[in-house]
Amino acid sequence: MTTKTKTKAAEKLPLNQIIDGDCIDVMNSLPAGSVDLIFADPPYNLQLRGDLHRPDNSKVDAVDDAWDQFSSFAAYDKFTQNWLKAARRLLKPNGAIWVIGSYHNIFRVGAALQNQGFWVLNDVVWRKTNPMPNFRGKRLTNAHETLIWASKEEASKYTFNYDALKALNEGIQMRSDWVLPICTGHERLKNEDGDKAHPTQKPESLLHRILVATTNPGDVVLDPFFGTGTTGAVAKKLGREYIGIEREAAYRKVAAKRLSKIRKFDKESLQVTPAKRSEPRVPFGQLVERGMLNPGDELYSMNNRHKVRVRADGSLIGDDVKGSIHQVGAHLEGAPSCNGWTYWCFKRDGKKVPIDLLRQQIRAEMAERPN
């Protein structure tokens, strides 16, 4: 899609707005293939039977709203199939969807996702650090919810900012169990009567992780069950465009007030650690061609156990081996593979310098060139 086509498509979208209406009808009215990511927090169909009370006999403010009530599993399944069909139509070819739910509905939603043609990428367990206790003592305390992350189809080249997530997790690969608190305290929005504005308001920390992981600045994020606007609030902060759909006037009012106070982070702060795979490829031979290393120069393994020489074609040669920087490193270590860029170094002023610094120098030069 060209830039002009993208611009025209964006002009037809109600960006950064909350739309009043049924989510299926509204999604079907929007242009197909126009959304990068969908985050959906659909009704859980909790099937509550009467009021729930604490041991002190005080009533629990549970989800008993009309929007969460369905006459049967069949009715819920039909609703799920219809909104997922509308959602899939809206996604760009490389788009993706996140759906969150509890044990009441997530298994039915997961099956419907696959039946619609979505390709499941991960399920994520959101472990709540402060879950609501089980007051009746007849079941385990329900301390988690499940998210499903799926691409539009198996061949989709979905966005995944792996290195940004790793940076968010102090340099450790992000796992599929996320430990985050539920929405409480100052983050919990209240209505004019001082009550919770929405019974299932999600914490901004959850959406922050999702949007950093699977979108880029400028992407269009749609939430068909907008509620009090957590998706829109985080999207706005992170420089993403949002579209919210919400049929309940009380929720729209709270969300609009919330969003009016949100300010976007500055452009520099929105940048995240780029994925190494997205960086331009630099062959080792280019370092030799440009004279950054010369034929006959010696390279040393970082562990000081091995030494090789550079050849004119960018290959390396040792006592009993020759090949690429990766092949030679793997052979000498007896390993199935080796990242030669981080394994080899050269000496400058008597100190070892990783050859990857030369690669990064070339990449920096490439980034400075005008398109």
C-alpha cells in the first residue's frame, strides 16, 4: 500500500473518536483492511445466579449488567462469531487481534477465532497480583485471565517488537505469563455517584505492554468494546491512532472525559528498541571491502581460546578450518551455530574490540543517508 493510499484510507476512518453504536454494525460500516490491531474485551457471559456477598454479608459489586447477559451458550456463540467476522474484515493483511477473557468464555472465543481463519500466535496468562478472593470457599481463587493473540491469517507478517519487550523486562525474554495488578486506587475510574464507572476496567499496564509489543507509532488500534477507554488512553499516550466503539452512554461519557486529559508522549520517548532482524543486513565482507579490516588481519574469540585470519573475500581461515565468521566460530566451539558478530573481535591499541562495532558503524551511516 502506497503512502497516498494509506492517507486516503485513514481519511475515511473516524480516528481518535468514540463511536456510539452496536460494535458489529459499526465495524461493518468501516472500510475493510484499514486497521492494524484490534484489542477486544468482550462480554464474559459470567452467568451469575443471584447476588454475591462477602463473609461480613456486604454485597460484592459484581458484573451483573445487561450487556453481559445472554440467553444461552448458542446465543453467545452467535454473537462471538458475528463480531469476530466483522473484526477480521477490518484488519489489514498483516493485522492482528488480542482478545481477553475468563474461564467463562475464553475457550469458546478461542474456537471461534480459529473457525474464522485467525492464526493463534500465543495465549497469555495475566496473573493478577491482587485478585478478588473466593468468598464462598467452594472453588479456587480466580487469580488470572487469559489473552489470545492471533494474526489475521497464518501468512500474515504481524508486528512483534521482541527486543522492545525484552528491554521492558530488564533484558530478559518476555514470557507468556504476565504478573500485573488489577485496576485499583487512583486508576480506577468513578462515576458521578462515586461508584466504579465500569466493573471490568483493565489496567493501563496491560495495554501498554500489548501496544508496545505489537504496534508501532501511527498504527490504527480499534477497540470494539471500548468501555471507559483504557485502550484509547494508552494508544494516545504512545502515539497510536485509536477507534473506540461503545453503545453505553455512561461509559462513553467517562471515556471522553478521560481521553481529554491524556497527552501524547514526545516523539523521542515513543521510540522503542528496534528488532535486530529489522536492521539492514551488513555482510562481513563489506568490512574488508571498505578497509575497516584488511586481508591478513587477525581476529580473536571473545573467550581468548581461538585466533583466525581474515581473507580477501571476507571468509576466515584457521589451523584446520575456513568459512564465514559464523561457520568458523561454530566449528571451533563444537556448537551447532554461532553468532560471529558477537564471537569475534580485533585488537586496537592493544585492546579487544568486537567486530560488531564496525557493523553498527556502517548501519549508522546507512540510517543517515536520505531516502
